[in-house]
Amino acid sequence: MSDPTLIAGAAQLGIELSGAQAQQLIRLLDELDDWNQRMNLTAIKERSAQISKHLLDSLSVQPFVQGERVLDVGTGAGFPGMPLAIVNPSKQFVLLDSTAKKLKFIDHTAQLLELPNVQTVHTRAENFRPAQRFDIVLSRAVGPVEQFVKWAGHLVVGGGRLLAMKGRHPEAELGKLPSGWKLAAVHRLNVPTLDEERHLVEICRSHDRL
């Protein structure tokens, strides 16, 4: 069954979930609960908190997910990559992590939910050399912004964007971007039912037009 809190929250974010998408998102949480009994995938076990902190938090960046190819760096149990893949069936998502057991969960769940647009890669971002680079490289809570740029900057196409999901406004981190990169914008994200600060740091190459 779908959840009215999820459907209403997604609508507040400008996302009209189909019945099938809402069911896929809830099934994702069901599988997370099941696997979490055998391995530590998440500390968030209350369903309402899972909806706000896993699903709606992931979907809050939807307006900034442009282009056809998206890389989720340090995806963990598949957030934000899996929810975004569910609502963007025409985009290709690669979910990268250095922990194999978490990717095993994602592979299982992607097959269960029939998500042919999800692929996993077991490596670290700085070691990843894909045949084709990505329009968007996204991360949620993967260390300081400058480190994210150093690790993952080579994975973005020209004109693409690095998107770092953060809690509070990371003012102190923004003056330390590596040479060749600039801050495009910091977006305040309002996540329905979540009473915590969320920001999205958008970074591009210095020569890219904003």
C-alpha cells in the first residue's frame, strides 16, 4: 500500500507520484526493514521518519536532477539514488559505494522493483573511470564539499553539475573549492514533515556559464 504522507509530501515538492511509484517507494522501505534485521543499513527504523529522512529528503533535489546520466556517490543503502530513479524512469542512475553488502541490497531491490535504470558500482569515486561521464554527480553527507569535488570532479561532463546535499548551510566549506571549480548556488531545501535544515550545494567548472 502507498502512504498518504508520502504522496502529500511529494506533491509539496512538485512531484505527482503515480500509484505504482508510491508503492515502489514504500516497498523500498519494506525491503530496507527486512534486510536491516541482518545487516546495518539504517539507524532510522520508524516508518514516518523513514518517509521524511529517506524518501522525501531524497526527492527534495528532484528539480536539480538534469540530463540523462546521474551518479550517486556514497549511496549507502541507496539514498538518494533509488527514490530518484523511481520517479525518473527515463534517466540512468549509477549508485556507487565502497561497501559491497549495501550494493547487494540495492541490486536485489532494483530487480524486485523492476528498475532497469539502476546500476551499481563497487569502488571509491576517486578510482572510478567510467566509459561515459555524468550530467549530475550527487552525494548526500559525503564529507566536506572540497573533498567531494576532489574525489568526484573528474566524473562530471562539461557543463554538468556536482550536487552536495548538506544539513546546515556549509558556509565554512565553500571558500575552499579546488582550483577550476566555482560555486553555482546554494539552495535551501524544504523537506515536508522534516524539521531540520537542508541545503543543496551546486558546483560547476569555473568556465561553465551559470
